[in-house]
Amino acid sequence: MSPVFVRVPGVYRPQPDTRLLARAMTDAALPRGAQVLDACTGTGALAIHAARSGAAAVTAVDLSRAALASAWFNSRLYGVRLELLCGDVTRVVEGRTFDVVVANPPYVPSEHHPPEDGPARAWDAGWHGRHLLDPLCEMMPQLLAIGGTALIVHSAVSGIAATLTRLRAGGLKATVVARTVIPFGPVMRSRLEWLRDRGLIQPEQEHEELVVIRADRTR
């Protein structure tokens, strides 16, 4: 995946979690001709990666119109066609199914309810960091076609076991397929004391683990 993506100011830029998920997509050898959904597309980096990897059609969803404008420009830059939808992914694709779903949702625990606008909407995810993760996991069995695969990236701080449990409760086969450890970025560093007080990180912790969880609908 090329690291060069244009973005409107305030749009989440591709970071280590994006790159980890892109590598997991490549390693998964997802089927050519697949119908793909990129939830929380941001700059469209993962949607474009899917399209360039042989997807027949890619739907990219984001709450932010600025993000979709960035994804539209980047899709033209890389010569791929995307279906761009603005809104809550748990609503705008309701009733549709996909062969592949990739998601890099907001997952940073925050003291306050997720904002309705502004750049923090791309990372702030409520008290447990699961404001969107939980509903996304719960709707995944309906989003995936039979034989379909989902790949979700998030921080271990948000609860790996919780994601696996919710996906498996929906009848999906779920496991961690990729991991990496990175230093805390500016957002995490800005709330270290709060995270420590809640026991979400260790007192001297300076790094976080990112994981990609794969879920397969086998029936």
C-alpha cells in the first residue's frame, strides 16, 4: 500500500494501525472479485488497497464528509472506483452483505462521550473504547455473506477478549491474526493519568499493542 494519501485537515491520517490492517488483508489472500466494505474509511487508504488487490466493488463509509472528500480524491489519484457513503456504518449498509469487511474504528477510551464532530471523532470511543466496536461486532454476522471474512484493528487497551467474545457470540469464527507494539501516540499520552487511574494501562507503560482480529462466517 502506498503511503501517499491526500487528506483534508482534520481527517485521520494512515498510521501504524492502518498499515497493520493492510498487511493483514494481504496475508489473508482475500478472494479476487469480492464485494468489500471499508468501515470508517478516513482517507480511503484501506478501501483503495482492497480495490487494487482485486475487489470487484468497494463500499467506503465514514461519518465525516471531509474524510469522504479525501477518499474520493485519493480514489481518483489511484485510479480506482469506490462507492462512498456518509453516515453511521451500523445504519447506512443495513440489509446489505459483503464478502469482506475491514474496519479501523475509533477505539481510544475517553472520559467523555464520543464527540459529534471534529477530528477527535476519529479516535475517541467512550469510556471503554468500544462505542462503535461493540455494535460493529454485533452486526458482523448480518454484514458478512456466507464464507465472508472480517478484519478489525484496534488497541489491546480496548479489550481483545471483548471483541472475540462478541464475534463468537454471533456464530463467527474469530481469532487474532496480527499484532504489533508501538509507542503511545499524542492522543494516548494526553490521557495517561486517566488511563492509569482506570487500570487500563500499567503505571510505567509507554507502549500499546495493536491487534487485527479476523472473523469468518462459515454458515
